[in-house]
Amino acid sequence: MLTQIPPSFGRTFAMLQSLDISGNQIVVLPEEISHLQSLRELNASRNALIGLPITIGSLRNLEVLDLSENYIIALDVSMSRLENLRMLNMSDNRLVTLPSYLGLLAQNLRILLVDGNPFYRSQRNLIEPILTVSSKEAKRIAKAKEKSEKMRERAVKRGETMRDGTANTVPLHSLEYTIALKKLITVRLRRNRKQSIVVPPAAASTITTTTTIAATSNSPSVQRAKTQLRLHFDGKNIVEDHPPPMLSPLPSLGGSEKLQVRESAVLPMDAGPNPMPRYSSAINTLATANAPTSFGLNGRLSISSTSQDSHSSSMEDSIGLIQDATKVSRVLWQLRDEWDLDPRHSETDSVTNMLAQLREGNVRVDGASEIDRVYREKAPTAGGSQRLKILSELLVTEVTYVDTLKNVVGIYLNPMREAKILSESELREIFSNIEVILAFHNDHFLPSVTYAISQPDAAIGNVFLHHGAHFKLYSMYTNNHETSVKTLSAAMSRRAMSSFIQSARGDVTQLGQVGLDGHLLTPVQRLPRYRMLLLDLLSNTPAGHPDHELLYEALKDLNKTIYEVNDKKRVFENQARLHRIQDKVAGASEIPLIMPHRVFKLMANFRLQIFSEHIVDRSGVLTVRRIGVGTVYRFFLFNDMLLQCTIIMNKDLRVNHIYKLGSRVTPAEITGDNELRIVDNEGILYLKGDISDVRKWAHEINSRLEN
């Protein structure tokens, strides 16, 4: 007879995990229910609820929610935040449609019961796959329910109270179905959890449970009977009292008719100061030689599991008996498609802004945060041996670096040119602009570093600031390095080139025995080496030192140059890839594929399972159409689009479709079936492929716009 839940309930029972308020007259749940953060199961069935509080979405740990047999017209959007919800029972309410935001629960929701709601006709195709009774049976139930409600209304007007509010209601489901449903509600969804009932050892207690005696037969005269079994605590054990008389007589059985009795088995109490009786799950499945007869179930069932294995099997059996999880998943993903294809939920502006930032080059320079951190952590004392040691290392490595460049030019490049071992174009591909880099370091940078270190303050930061623009010479060399490696490898196959290299490696003027390929890698590594040395120098230069601010500015300038050099290399390599793809894919030049801001990410083959799109049906209602495709395509992922290509028999490719990926910042996710789901402006793709590819693509698609 409860009509409300006190607002203080949530704060008082903050650690509550299971709450059963079914079979009352509660009209509204308090907003303070949000304080039940540990709640995993909520059974509010058979009440007078007309809606849910907006705070219902705060119950992030909720796994089971039973709201059946209420007067709920619509579900609140906050329910979409119940990310751990496994079962939702909305049977016997007044829902006319399933909201699209229910699809946001598609990853975890496995049971969705919606029988007995007056849904719009337009919802028929969506709802029917998950209904648990046939449409003919549903009409019969609806008429019986309407008749029962009218009888209640008349009784209320006459001032009478109905002895059993459900006595005149035709049962919605079979006996097996209801037992399985109550298992899902009353036992924990976590398999390793055990349930028990604590009985105080002081006074004797009485536990009443419902025992259903069911008879099955081919004869239509078979009826059901119900007894009440009373369990009495005598201080040591739970003992059975004599049951009261049956409510209705059992028919005589004959032939192949069988009689089965369901009742709770009684176990002795555990020894100890706090006795803990345990009950086994002794409600057996109704089984007969012929097809079982469906019966209604009145009263409550208390079911507990005493072992992990029995709990697991009973849960799986219950889920399978109630509903096909695959059908529920399809319905939820269709609702999710409706949500994602709704223009009101588009993030087009955010995607456009992020693409604009990429085109304008407004990006965060890698390593800048590390420089700022070192700058904030001031060195404790001025001068010191550590700073002098770093300056000495800078000078020694610079001298060694210049000598290495001289060896490359003097022992390899110039003799090759004079002997005409390689053509001039091959020499340019292998050595790039190394001569210009040598001239800069030998004639300008090394003398400046030597002079600065010889001064009392050793203001080396000013040297890097003064020559910072010349470090951009490395951009050409770095971009060409991959070509240099390939050309040198191809040239080494020639006898003249191989003999020359073998002779050059024996030259006594070389520093060590590093090969030409190792020497050519040294300029690529030089700028990062400068950055590391300057970071160490800054961390050992006190704030009051004249070189402190200069080092900080020089580091920022050098870091920006390094980023630009690497970025130009990435752009160079990316443009080469785009050219190769455009040459291979027919129709790619008409897009056009090669754009300054476009970056190639990934390529893979996927089977397009389903394509969802918005359409207008015959009644003029905007709805979602899901098309099963089943064709394998080759997909190319770029930072701003997805290219779908048809694979032709001779392994050539042709552009099939272009997806702009402009409606979501993170448009990809992995479904429960390990499908890659991608949201686009025009529709939604469900792709099937190798699970490693699926995971890699989901990550790359969602991070494609990151700086």
C-alpha cells in the first residue's frame, strides 16, 4: 500500500544493491534516488508510475530495471546513461513508441521486454521481433486487462476493495517464462555472487513461500491449484508446518497425466553464532511427455543459488527462455541508427572546425610541454660542473659531426663524382644537400659555438637563436633520406660501386668503421641531438643566469623547426601515397583525391554487412531503412573521408562511394558482434573483418582529427 518513497531514502541506504518496491501504489520515484549509487537491481513493477525522474541516469551500476505494469507513457532520455543495464522490463505500460536514445544502451542491454504496450502501427516492424507473445494472444490479453480495469473502477466507486488485484487479469506469460523472469530480477547478474537469507537466532521466525502444484495433461479439464507452505524456525533448523487446505481441488489424473509439485527445499542451518540458512533453487522446470500447458503464476517466488555453477546455468537458461538476445541487439542497433542519423545530434560544426585547424596549420608543436616543464623547474645554483660538462659535450659532438660530414664529402661524394661511378642525378638522390649543410656547420655554426663557450657567461642560447633559420636546411635532406637509402642499395649491386665502397672503407682518415649508409643517417639525427643537449643545459642553468632566457627561447625555436622538418617529411611521404592510390583507383582523380590537407591513414578489405539510411515511408514519416549488403570492398581511410572501392576481377579498383565522416567527431565503435560501425552523414556502415583490423580502424577513425 506504499504511495511514495521518502526523499531521504537514497541517502539513508546509499550502499543498497537490490530494491524491490513492486506491488504498491507509488506514483513517482523521488529524484533523490540518484544517491543509490550501488544499486544493481530495481523492481518497481505493478505500481502507478507515470514516468521516471531525470536522475534515473545517475544509477550507473544498475543492471536490472523492472518497470512493468505501470502507466508510463514515455522514457526519460537520462536512461541512456545506464551504461551497465542488462535487462529492462517495460511490459504492460502505455508506451506508443520506443525512443531512439534507447539504442545508446545497445552495447550491454540483452533483455528488453515491451509486451502489452499500445505502440503506434508504424512501430510494428521494429517491435514484433522482440515480442514474447503472438499478436492474437496479445489482443486477448489486452481485452482481459481492459475488462479487469473496468471491474476495479466499478468496485472503487462502490467503495469495495478487490481481494486480489490480479485475480481477474489473464496472465501475460507462461509459468516457465515468469519463473525465469523472476530469477533474473531476484538473483545477482554477477555469477560469483551468492545469496542467503539471515534469520535472527533470538525469536522463532516464520517464512512463507508459495508452492505451486501443477498438473499437466492433454485433457482440457486440468486445472491448477495453489498451497501455502509455512516454514518455521525452531532455533536450529527450518521446519515445515502443515500446509493449509488447497484453494481449489485437483482433478483426478489418469492415463499419461503427471502431477508435479514445486516447493522450496529446506536445508539445515549452518552452525555458528549467526546461523545462515540456505535454500537451493528447487523450482523444477515443468516437463511432461507431451507439450506443456501454460499456467499463470500468482504470488512471489524467492529463489536463491548456492553455487557459482548452478547460478550461471540458471541465468543462461532464463535468458534463453525469455528472449533471443540477438533480436534485442538488432532492435537496439536500429534505434541507435535512428539516433545517430538524426540531424539534431550531428557534430558537423565541431568536425568542420577541427578540419579548418588542420588546414590552417594551427597545431600543437610536439615537445613544447616538456620545454615548459624544464623552464618552470629552476636550477638551484648558478654555474656548476654539470653545466660545463654539457657545454663540453656540445662542442665535442659538433667537432665530430663536422668531421663526419667532411669524410662523407671528401671520401665518398667527390671521388665518385670525379670517377663518374654514378650519374649526377644518382649522386643528388644519395647525398642530397649534404655539401650545403657541411658549409654551414664548418664555416658558421662551429666557430660561433666555440667562441661562445670560451666567454665567461657561455651564452650558447644566443648562438642557436642567431643561426636558427639555417636549420631548415635539414628539411630537404630529411625528406630525401628514404630515396637516398633506396638508390644507394640499388647502386651497391653494381661491381664498380661495390669495389669503390670497399676501398673507401679502408681509408685511414675515416672516423671508425661506419659504412656510408651510417654516415648518411647522421644529419637526420643531428637536430634531435641538439634539442636533447639544450634541454639538459636549460635544466642546469639557474634562472638568474644570462643564458637562461636565451636557452628557453632557442629551445622553442629549435623545437618548432624540428616539428616543421618532420611535418614536411610526413607531407612529402603522404603526397607520394596519395599519388599511388590515385593511379591505382579508377575514378579517384575525379574526386580529386590529392588535396593539401588530406592525409592517408589505413587501407583494408571489409565485408559491408548492413547499410542504414534515412528514408521517408509511404505515410510521410522519416524512418530508418537497414539494407543487408554482404559484399567485400576495399576501404581507404583518410583524415577527412572514407573511400569505398569495388574490387574488380583483375585486382583493379574503382571508386564505389565516398563517406565524408562529417557528422561525428568519433564516428566509429565496435558492436557486440565485433562489427565496425561507422556513422556518416548519408548513412551508417556495419563492416565485418579481422578483429585486429576492426580495432585498429576504430581507433584511427576516432583519432583522425587529432593534432
